[in-house]
Amino acid sequence: MPLILEVALPVPLDAIFDYLPHPHTAHFRQALGCRVQVSFGQRKLIGVIVGHKQASDISPAKIKPIEHLLDLDPILDPGWLAKIRWCARYYHHPLGDTLFSCLPTLLKKGEPADALQDQIWFTTYLGQQIEAMPKTPAQWRLLQMLRQHPHGLEVSAISAQGFQSTQLHKLRDKGLIDYRQEPKLTAQVSGPLLAEAELVLTPEQTSAVQHIQQAQGFHVFLLEGVTGSGKTEVYLQALRPVLARGQQVLVLVPEISLTPQTLHRFRRRFACSLVALHSGLSERERLEAWLAAKRGAAAIVIGTRSAVFTPFANLGMVIIDEEQDASFKQMEGLRYHARDLALKYAQEAQVPVILGSATPSLESLRHALAQHYQHLQLTQRPQTNKPTPPPLQLLDIRSLKLQEGFSLPLLKRLDTHLQAGNQVLIFINRRGFAPALTCYTCGWLAECPQCDARMTWHKEPPRLHCHHCDTQQAVMLTCPHCQSEDLHPLGWGTQRSEAFLQQRYPEIPLVRLDRDAVSTHKRLQTSLQQIQQMQAGILLGTQMLAKGHHFPRVTLVAVLDADTGLYSSDFRALEHSGQLLTQVAGRAGRAHQAGEVILQTRHPDDTNLLELCQHGYSYFARRLLEEREQLSLPPYEYLAILHASGKTREQVHQVLTEMAAHLHPYIQATRGVEEADSLIQAQGLNAIGPFPAPMERRKNRYHMQFWLQAAQRAPLHETIAASLRYLRQHKQARTIRYAWDIDPWDTLG
Ligand SMILES: Nc1ncnc2c1ncn2[C@@H]1O[C@H](COP(=O)(O)OP(=O)(O)OP(=O)(O)O)[C@@H](O)[C@H]1O
Ligand SMILES: [Zn+2]
């Protein structure tokens, strides 16, 4: 019986495919984790060997041999493959697609998994002994330079000194020097690890660092530190011994390009090889970074969500900064949560994890309160007159006349802070000019033709834009309903506030930060620089401006509308809103001057808002946790949402209803009903739906949801697996799109 190779392919089918080994290559070479090229239908695909077996269900005559073996050494080791398998199982996503979502693009395309090599030139014994070369002074100078570098010098460093490669080769012909090949990204530079002095820690920071440094094996710390309390310094000092031991550190951050300061601080601190994985890299650079981590040459890997899939030779610690951040959750395709995967991987690697946040997620907070995680707290800001972040002040605007969204008392505070030469930060949660366009005569509203949503009015370039499906239209001059010319913006977006503020403060430079204003990496860097160098007095923007930044000269933070998020149907909306308001408020008074935070509201009596303002996020979050527990919502129960969409509402509804009926016995079984023959024993699996999604029509498709909620993970996952088995063989289900979202970040998408 021939050996059969099981190959994962980048196809959206939940299957692994059988192939025969390459006829002219030894079996042992066709190892797990090696890439192969195979023919799949009419196509040639690159796949990865994920298993070997003796027999296949398909008759041997029908199984094709692989066409090429692309790797002599596996690109993925068995441990890494096991992680990918776990991830695919947990998120109920096809293994092939999961595996290929995690690989650098160049590897998916079949590029060799070889690191770029550098020539390192060094002197031979003869080269060290020779005393003079009177006829070739340039070669002599080159030789003398190389003599000062006993470990050798890269070609780039040599040519930077003005030498030519012909000179190198002439010296080599004389037997005085030689070279070796080494990967471009190499491990630890010799010399001291610290490139700059460490800050003197506050007592709270000291205690946190000590606890972390004492940890052995897998141990999770929740570092809950108020905004500006110096969490980054804690990470830096906690990880130093890990690097000193020669181990690697993975640092996950929400968005590197947004907060280049954090990256600079890591780079400045350590004389070791650091790779940053972010959207600004070329595919080649990504591959180099991936390979460097895999062979242990990258001591620190800092990256956004997908960096969690980086393989490490010798991982020693994982740090997740702003662990509550939405960007860690991928919302489409493989809907994974990078924090949760990182925790799982750290557990396997038996290394400590630091989850850092000023506003921890309720998930992490619950674990900390239940002492599954060690809770470390920083309650004060170092080296400021006001060691705690400024309180949030509510400004009741119900009876106030607004000028383009700004009340008079707020404008007066702006005047005062600006006259004092400080920076003010204005937070508006909407980009564009106005969130809607309306007709004052008949009440018509510009709506997206494809979605149940309003079109946002943008002024530059002028257009109506649906932020859900990207549909764009020209701005009309008359109302399409009643032909009146009385069209007006409704509500405020960043562009509208910008126009107003520029008019009111013509002398004061303004920087606007939102996705339209800083669409490129370069523009973002320029804007951030302007802020740091005090070339801007007014900073205006969306979420982009709210988190992670350290702007020492900002003394006033104003939130134009604190009410968005207070009355959403999403059960996580309050948590997210509390986090966002606290984060944005945390940008005020971070250095020597005191800060002030003003939230405009039409609901000054709202108990949630009051509680957040009076007692702070930490208290607020603990109260939300109690509420979640009473309602059996995450993190007390587990939730999974099936998102389904189709061309008609009826189509989706029918498939999901039939599926729900099919799942009924499984769900009953969890409640202890006798007749259901299922293995599921746990109590209380709950099914809700199908029901229309909060935005039912999107991109001309009808969206529905079906929820499963459970106190235990096992019955939840078994039922999800049953639903997928059912849907895969259901004929009508082929006409709809569906995907499960496990541990959803919100219930809207
Ligand atoms: N022990 C210390 N002594 C002096 N300055 C410190 C100390 N620790 C941190 N700082 C400084 O305090 C400032 C704020 O620190 P950092 O940005 O790390 O705070 P953070 O907790 O990450 O804040 P946020 O959650 O708001 O992003 C930085 O400029 C940092 O250099
Ligand atoms: Zn739309």
C-alpha cells in the first residue's frame, strides 16, 4: 500500500486532500510542514503536507501524485501545525484556509523559504599577520578596517566606507581575506543589551516588574494601569531578563503606525534585533521577519493582530498592549482573536503573558478578579503634579444652543486653553462632513441604495458615501423627493467641525486625524510630528486620536457627543463606550500641566455615564460585570453567532429555521431531556433566532443571525459542528453565505 500525503490547500472547503508522494523523491523528504505543488481540478495550487497515512478512502488509481516538493526542510514545525489545527477547530474554520491565512504571502506564492543572505568579510590568518602593502594603499586601508572587526563586516557596511567589491576580491585572491554567507537579519549584537538607561520606577511599577520577573512557566498578568501610568516602562523592564537569557518576546499592539512612539521606545531601549510587523512592510520584509523569528534571530517581534501567527524558535514572553482593543479581533474570514490565541500559544510554550490596559476587557477583568490572572495595578501617573488622570466632567447641552455641535461653555474652555498656549484635543466619533443629508421641506434623508443606512456627506472630495458598502454618489442640489433646494447636513462629522474651528480660530493651526485625512502612512507620520512639535494647537479626530498617544502638551480633551454607544442594542456597547471615553480622556494632562476633560451630553442623568464619570472605568467595569453575570452574558457564558446572508430574506430565513429545527435535539439534550441521544451533557445551551441582523440589508444582501449561548464550551462547539455538518449537505444552504463568529466582539457585524 503506498503512503498517502494529506495536503491542506487554500480553498474554502472543509477538507484535507489526499495525494501520492512525488515518485522520484524519497518518502522521508516529503515531511509534515513541507510545501508542495499539486494539481487541483484545472488549477495548480500550493499546499502544505499536514499528515501521512497508509490508506485513502479514494481508490489509489484516482489519487494524483504531487507535482513538486517545494521545501527540503519543513517551513512549519509540528508544534506550529498543531497550533493551526487548534485554531481551525476552535473557530470552526477550514484547516487549509486557516493555515494559509497565517503564512506570509510570499510563502503562499511558492517563494523559497530562504532568508536573504549577506556576505560577511573577515581577515584570514595571513591577513592578520601581513605588515605592509606599499603598492596598493586602498587595499591596505580596507584590510586594516577589516582587522578591526574580528567578527567580520557586511558588504553593505564596507561599501558604505567607499570600497569596491573588486578590491575585496583582489584581497581574497591574495589569501588575505575571505567571506561567509549569513542571513541578513541576525541575532543579538554583541555588547551590552541596554542601549539606554532604564527609568527609575515608581513603587507601583517596581512591584509589577518584580512580580512579572519572578513568574515561571505559563502565568498571566493583567496590568491594569490608568492612562499615562507608564505601562510601557513596565513591559520594557519586565522583558529585559527574558532577552538576557537569549529568549524571544512577542509584543502585540493595536496599531503600530498610529503609535510609532511605542515602537521607538523598544528600539531605543535594547541593542538587539527587533522586527516590527505592520502594514507598511513589503512582502519580502514580512517574510524576512517571519524567518528571522522562526530561526531565533529576531529577539523582539512587535506587531499587530496577525503577528500572533509568527513562529518562534525560543519564545520567552508575550505582551499584549491595550488588550481590550477591537483591532485584535478579525471580523471576517478566519474570525480569530489575537489575544485569545496568544494566551493559548503562551500556555503551550509555558511562558508568562502580560495583558496591559487602562480599560481592561470584561473578559480579562473577570479572570483577574477570579484570580486566574494575577492582577497588577498602577493607579498613578509618574512625575506629574496631578498623579491621577483628570476626572470626566459632563456638560449638559439639552437647553444650550449649539454652534456646529459646540456649546458656548465648551467654546469658552477652548479659548482659555488655547490662549494659555496649550493643545486641545476634540474627539468626534464620525468622519466626513455630516452623518446625513436631509431635506428641511419634506424630511427626506439620503439613504444608501444597497444598505439600511444613511449616506455620510463628505466635502473633500464632495460625495455621499456609505461607510458600510462603500457606495458613493454625487451630492444632489435638490431633494429627489420634493425638488426643494432646502438640503442640509444633519449631525457633525470631523470635516464639519474642522471648517468651523478654522473659522473661529484662524490663527491656530489644526491637525485633523481620521481615515480620510491621513489615508497614507506618510501623512499620518507628518500629522503626528506636527502635534509633537507643537505646530498644531487644535487636534481634531476620531478613534485614531483617542488611544495610545502620548501628547504631553494636551491639557483639554473635549468629546462632542458622549452619548453614542449609551443606547445601542449591542450588549457590549457600554463596555466599549466606557473604554473609549476613558482612553480619550486619558490624553489630557499627561505631563506637567493638569488636564481637563469635558463630555457634552444630552443625557446628563444617565446612570452609566454618571457612574463612569464619578467613579472611573475600573468601578464601572466591575458593575457591568455584575450585570453580565445576572443576564448570563459573556464572559459568564460563551456566545457564538452564526451570520448568514442571501439575496432574499426568505431564502436565509428558511435555511436557518430548518437548521435550528435540526439542532433542537442537541439543544434539548443539554437540558437533560431523556430521549435525545447526544453526548452533550452540560446544562443550559440556549439557541436564539434566526432573526434579522441589526442592519438587515447590507450591500443588497439580507443578513440574519442565529445565536448559541452556553455555560460550557464543549456543548457549544459540538452544536456548532453539527450545524455546519447540516448546512454543508443542505441544498439551499449553497445559495447563502454563512459563518460562525466564536466569542464575537460585537453582535452587529
Ligand atoms: N518611572 C517613570 N519615571 C518617569 N517617567 C515615566 C516613568 N514611567 C513612565 N514614564 C513616562 O510617562 C509617560 C507615559 O507612559 P506610557 O506611555 O508608558 O503610559 P501608558 O500607561 O502606556 O499610557 P496609556 O495607557 O495612556 O497609553 C511616558 O512619557 C513615559 O516615558
Ligand atoms: Zn451601503
